[in-house]
Amino acid sequence: MAKPSGYSRVQIQLHWAVFVLIVLQFLFHDGIDNAFDRGLDAGALTLSVPVILHFATGGLILLLAFARLAVRQARGVPDHPAGGVQKTVAHLVHYSLYGVMILLPVTGAVAWGQASEGAGEVHEILTKILLMFVGVHVAAALFSHYVQKSGIIRRMLDPDSP
Ligand code: HEM
Ligand code: HEM
């Protein structure tokens, strides 16, 4: 299948929708943190509005991550402007981002569903790993756009921008 010249409108909308949802998860996790810690101590986890919101937002991220992979499979993605090692690393980071977007909701659901402190810890470590990959991803996008003058950020703003 020939590679498309850029990302489609749907791919761009999905990228930024997931970005916003992930920011929300990082801004508002005190409610679920406290409910989880208190629940483990008390021997019973209790649902509350912040817990349900964290669960719903996380579930939506999981659904949208699969939707993105489905669109990616069906339509393809544009070729990376750089070649060689930079392209390989970019692909590795993209796949890792998808992996963490899927593992986070899964470990979160196991932590809550099984009242598992261990799964909670793995969930917490994954949030740090996500931050690390996003940091590399954004730094690489800025480097490619401004230093290498590839204009790559336009790809995630304008549909079909090469
Ligand atoms: C991609 C989706 C998700 C993201 C980005 C995310 C993010 C976070 C963050 C940033 C924390 C705070 C960690 C810390 O204290 O440093 C957290 C805690 C937690 N999340 Fe999620 N979460 C997601 C999905 C879910 C889902 C679907 C559930 C299922 C109920 C869940 C359950 C929990 C629990 C139980 C905690 C408390 C863990 C603990 O204190 O050890 N999360 N989450
Ligand atoms: C939560 C934060 C973010 C996540 C999880 C994320 C995830 C991803 C993923 C998985 C891809 C690959 C899409 C594919 O080819 O299937 C991608 C591409 C891209 N992202 Fe992000 N992203 C985030 C934030 C950002 C930010 C803040 C920027 C702005 C600098 C950005 C700019 C881009 C660009 C320009 C591409 C296209 C790269 C290319 O064509 O090779 N992303 N993002």
C-alpha cells in the first residue's frame, strides 16, 4: 500500500483528543490516589465521582488508542522525513507510546478490580514511563521542526500536510 502524504483529519483529531485526555489524567489523579490508598487500608474500595471519572477517561484513552491503531492499519501513516536511525527511533517511540496507552488502563483496571497494590505500583511506574516517552517525543518533534527545519509539526495540525 502506498504511504499517504500526511495524516488524515481523523488521525489528527484522535492524536489531540488523546493528548487532552492524558493531560486530564495527570492533572486530576488525587481523587483516585486517595480512594485507592484509603480503600486498601480499609479492606474495601469505594467508588466516588473522581474515581469514576478517572476510570471513564482511562477507558476512553484505551478505546481511542485502538481506534488510532485501526486507522493506522487501514490508511497508513506518512513516511518519516528523516531516514536511518532517527526514523527507527521515531517508530520505536511511537509504538512504545501506543503500548503504554494500552497498558496503563489495563494495569489501572487490574489495580482497582483486584485491589492489588502491586498493579497500582506498576500503573504508577507506567505513568512515569509515559511522561518519559512523551518528553522524548515532543523534544524530537521540536528538534525536527525547528532545527532540521522539516516542518513536521504541521503534519499534526493540517490534514495531508507532508
Ligand atoms: C491511559 C489511561 C490512564 C492514565 C494516563 C492514568 C494516570 C494515572 C496517574 C497519573 C495516576 C497517579 C499516579 C501517581 O500517584 O503518581 C494514576 C493512579 C491510579 N489510576 Fe490511573 N490512569 C489511567 C487509567 C486508569 C484506569 C482505566 C484505571 C481503572 C480504574 C486507573 C486506576 C488507577 C488507580 C487505582 C490509581 C491509584 C494507584 C496508586 O495510588 O497506587 N487508571 N493514574
Ligand atoms: C500525551 C502526549 C502525546 C502522545 C501520547 C503522542 C502520541 C503520538 C503517536 C503514537 C504518534 C504516532 C502516530 C502514528 O504514526 O501512528 C504521534 C505522532 C506525532 N506527534 Fe504526538 N503525542 C503526544 C503529544 C504530542 C505533542 C505535544 C506534539 C507537539 C510537538 C506532538 C507532535 C506529533 C507529531 C508532529 C507527530 C507526527 C510524527 C511523524 O510524522 O513521524 N505529539 N504522537
